[in-house]
Amino acid sequence: MTKRYIAEYVGTFILVFVGTSAIVVNDISGGAITHVGVAMVFGLVVVAVIYALGDISGAHINPAVTIGFWYAKRFPGKDVIPYITSQVLGAISASTVVLLLFWGHPTLGATTPSGTVAQSFTLEILITFVLMLTIIGIATSSKEKGHMAGVAIGSVVALGALFAGPISGASMNPARSVGPALLSGNFAEIWIYMVAPVIGALIAIFCCRCVGKKECCR
């Protein structure tokens, strides 16, 4: 179990460090990476983490995903808190490194709403819904389909970041938002990124129960 917790810490560290560094570098370089580039960075780093650590911990690297798996009865309740703790600590550690590398950057890649609160809240629910539905679909499918898990999930992350990023920041992940918010002090509407992804993940499991096989999410 310790190895699984460490894998979640390392995986979330990699995700937050690479993703938020891309945002910061894009800011300080005058847009050299571009919004599309940042979205692709988030998608590709998720692909890498899933293939690197998926066989150890499942590579949740996201408290909303962990809660979703628990709600689907595909993850033991006793491991939910340790997993989420490992993920949050990994995100905070990553943002600490980003702070040391790019001292003085005002946000460190934090997620803040650019549109209205309602827009960001709704978008975070919907894009996390799609992400969790994809993840649970792969987790309950054939082994052959599982070989493409990293590509499929990374693509959904990139897709969400592409169209929702300019409005909500496309977090889909409470840990990803907590790390840079804590280190940069950008707590504006942080509750959106704590609550909406969890709601989206739970709705995805409910939807899976409605349309999937009987043993899918029970």
C-alpha cells in the first residue's frame, strides 16, 4: 500500500509540475507555448503518468477520480483519504518547486475563473463528467481497450483544456488547483475547483449505472 501512495504522490507531482510550469513559461515567454500547447502538455503528461504508474496505483492523480471509483464500488473506502492526501501533497510539492524556479510569478499556474462563477462551475462539472465517464468506461472494459487507456484519458484532458481552459481553467482536479493556489495565494473562487469536479465524477458514475452493464459500477 505504501508503494501505491507514493505512486500517487509522484504522479500528481509530475502532473502539476509539468502542467503549471507550461502555463508559467507561456506567460513569461510572451505566449511561446500558446493555449493549444498548454492543453497538449496537460494531456501528454497524463498519458505519461498513466503508462508509468498505472500498474502500481491506478494513476488516479486526482481526488475526484478517487472519489468516483469509491462511489462506483471499485475502490476501497479505507484508501480514499490516504490517496487524496498523497495527491494533495504531491501537488503542493510540485507548486513549491515551480515557485522556486519562477519566483515572482503571480499565479504559478493557478486555476481562476475568467468568465462568471456559474460558467466556470458548470464547465468544471461537465468536463470532469466526460473525463470520469471515459476513465470508468476503460476500467470496466476489455484488456485490449485498457492498453489505450493513457491515450484516451490524456486526450480527454487535452480536449477539456482546449475549449474550457480560457473560461474555467479546466482543472478537473482539486489537487491540481490546491497546489498553486496555496503557494501563490490565489484563492479566488477556489471552492469551484474543490466541489465541481467531484460532482462531475459522481454524475458520471450514476450515468454509468444507468447505461452500463449490471456489474459496471456497483
